[in-house]
Amino acid sequence: MSDTWSGLLTLVTLVGVLALVYVPLGDYMAKVFTTPRHSRVERRIYRLGGVNADAEQSPRAYAMSVVGFSVVSVVVLMAILLGQAHLPFSRDLPGMPWWMSFNTASSFVANTNWQSYGGESTLGFAAQAGGLAVQNFLSAAVGIAVAVALIRGFVRVRSGELGNFWVDLTRGTLRILLPIAVVGALVLAGNGVMQNFMDRSVDTLAGHSQTITGGPVASQEVIKLLGTNGGGFYNANSAHPFENPNGFTNLFEIFLILLIPICLTRTLGTMLGNRRQGLTVLGAMVALMATFVAVVTWAEVGAHSQAAQVAGASMEGKETRLGEWASSLFAVMTTGTSTGAVNASHDSMTPVGGGMALLNMMLGEVTPGGVGSGIYGILIMSILTVFIAGLLVGRTPEFLGKKIGSKEMTYVALYVLTVPAIILVGVGTAISLASTPDAMGNPGGHGFSEVVYAYTSGANNNGSAFGGITVTSDFFQITIGLAMLLGRLIPIVLVLLLAGSLAKQAKVPETAGTLPTTTPLFGGLLVGVILLITGLTFFPALALGPIAEALS
């Protein structure tokens, strides 16, 4: 079978499997967050934590719970990383340096999983499984909880409460993430992904001794993808054969990445009682995603760079067992979902391919976005779209039965501006330093793209990188760490405050002047607004980076 037919068959299979699980999983997740019943295990957890599971929280209390939980998680994870030498299964490895532990803890708590270290050479099994994997579950559950709180803001009428963060966090972890992760880990382990607690010494053909690093890889691999986290057990991430052995596991990993973000659009429609709204949001996501897949695949499969023209293909930095089609698809799905896992080197992609991966993150990662963050991100953009449409016709904007006034638009505007500000301030500061050119792996436009990619990935909670840049200095550890935390927590707080403002309103009846938001026209307008906002914000940076490189 040719590479083209194999790639097309992969796409058809992926779409088909996602279509099969879309309705049952989406409706199940809606039921998880709407049922008043608590399981016996959940009740015990609430008693241990001193949580009144039947008491709801105001938007400010919900936001404070999210922020407080995240800060405590950073401190606990830093303690594990700093003191890993004293933990069992440490593999005789020392604790992480201080600022690297801050960067790593911020990364995993913020659902970013940016890694400035090699996993197999830096961390023991206890730190990997008891520290990083735990945060892979919890950070994903936080994202789902915030998305559900925003949906409740649209559903509720004259209410000052958004639910209970601790209940949402617990249910998201125990009822959604954990069951799927258990099954997924068995599938991965059964198809060659490493799962043990030992290193093994072997004799090579050259007569030398080599240590093969093992570990609980399958159990961490599944949640790194399912929770759109992305941090690899090994430095090579999903390009490593112990994390991603073959074509089937590669397809299954892409399926895991998309599973919850895609199905949450069904959850959105079910909880709103308006499933066409969920399909409209899904349509906008898929339209953008399909465009990016097409362009990146065209750029990587064809010989569109000087190196590729000499070699006959763009295989630099790609695994021969996967090839360009699978690598292109993986790159688009990870940069569009805030996952950050990679099965190829993004730094080695063509200028167009790498530039599209960068642009995909700049969209706000709503194609289809991370677990939870994709839904609340595209709902924010939907509100902005309704507002712009209202300005065009001179009418007060409404969305899902709620008026969008000055207070709501203040939260939306701050949300839209926060992450770009973090990125551009970070890039500007880094580029102004005399030491940054020495950290770049390449000169010119590509070197600039490496810096832009680093802060875009961090602030958008993605975690992938143009790996040519060296980010082990204190400056990069601190600034990218702060970018990840601020890029995660500030938008979440704004989303929850917006949800609270919406929940306090009464429902506005539809009239002849109400803009329909469940039509292809609105979906197209939403896509246009997303592209317009991104272009106006980031075109100068893109022009100096990937565009200049592509034209050179």
C-alpha cells in the first residue's frame, strides 16, 4: 500500500472510531456532571477532605479553589522532584535543580508538560508515576471542571453558584479519566509499550554493556495523551519505540488525544439542551483542524524545502516506521489540543509545516483544544463572534439566551489578550538578551521561530518545542515556568468570573433579531473571527520567523 493510501486510510479510520464513541461518551460525561448522586468512594474522599459535596460554590469561591489547588500542587510536586533521591525506585538519581523543579512542576500542574530535561536520565520511577502521572490526571480534571462550570453559567438562571469544584474534580478523575486510562494502558501494554519497574543491562553486538531504561510507561503514556498533557517518559517522547512502537499504537494515541475534546462538544449540546449548538462548535473545530492537516501534510510529504529536494522527501527528524503522513497528523493533533506530545522533531519540519504547527497553538488551541480548555476557549470566541456580529447590525448581542454586556465583554477581552501578551512579552524579553542567540540552535528566521515557539507553547499550555533551542538556563526555566502558570490560571479565573456573570442573568427570549448560532453561517463566522484575531496579534512574529524562513 502506498504512503498516500495508508495516510488516507488512517484518517478515515480515525474519523470513524471517533464518530462511534461521540454520542455515548459525550452523553455519559454530561450525566457525570449533572447527576446529584455521589458514589461510595467519592463520599469517602469528600469526608477525608472535609468537603460538603452538596454545597455549591460562588464563582469567586470556585476560582479560589482552582487557584489554591494548583498552587498547592506545584509545591507538592516540587518537593517530590527536589527530594526524589530519598524516594523508592529513584534509580539512584539525584533531585532536580531548584529552578528546573519549578519549571517542571508548573508545567505539569498547568497541563502543559513542557520538559527541559530528559525523562529517562533525570527522573526515577516514583517521581514519574507518583508525581508527574498524578498531575496528568488532576490537571486534566481541572480543565474539564472549568468547562462544565462555564456551561452551567449559560444553563442557570438568576443563580449565584456554579457547582462544587471538589466534586467536579473528583468525578472527572474517577468517573471519566481513570476508567478510560486503565483500558487504554492495557491496550498500549498489549501492543508493545513498556510497563515495568526495572532497568535492564544487555550486551550489545559490539561487545559493550548497555542499560535499557524501563519503567511504568504505558500507564503514564495513556494519561499524557488522554488528558492532553504530553510529557514523555523518555526524552524522545512518542517517537521512542517504548512509548509508541508501531502504526497501530500511533493511531490509538492520536485517538486518545482527540477523544475527550471532541466528545465534550456533545456534552456541551446535551447540557445546554441544544445539541445543534454542540455540532456547530464541533464543525468550526473540524474545519480548522482539517485545513491544518491538509496544509501540514502537503508541506511535509512534498519536497518543499531545499533539504527535502535533495533527499527526495522531508524525512529529517521523522521515524521511518511512521513516515510523513503519520508525523504530520500527529503534529497537528498535538498542537491543536494543547497536548505537546510529539512523534517527530518539530524543529526539523519544513518552514511551512513548522509554521503551521506554531500557528495552530496561536489560535488558542481550539482545534479541538485541550481537555476542557478547548470547550471554554471556543465558547469565549463564540461570544466574541456574537459581539462583533451585534456591532455590525447595531443590536445588543445575545448568546445561548444570555445578554452579552460590557461586563461580560470585559472578561472576554481580557481572556483574548492575556495569552498573547504573555507570549509577546516573553519573546521580546528573551530576544533582547545577549545570551539568547547562544541558546538558539539555528540562526536567522528559524532561530527566532524557536524562541517564539517556546513561549507560545508555554503560555498556551501545549508543551511541544522546536528542540534546537537550549532552555536550561535560569532565565528560560523561570520565565517559561511563569508563562505556563499565568497562561493557565489567569484565563481560568476570567472564564469562571464570566460564568458567574452569565449565571446571574435571566434567560432572554429569542426574537426575529436574535442571531442564530447553530447554523453553518455562524460556524463560518466563528472560524473567521478566530483567524482574524490570531492574524492581527501574531502576524509580525510569524513574518519574522516561519514566513521569512519559507521565503528565504
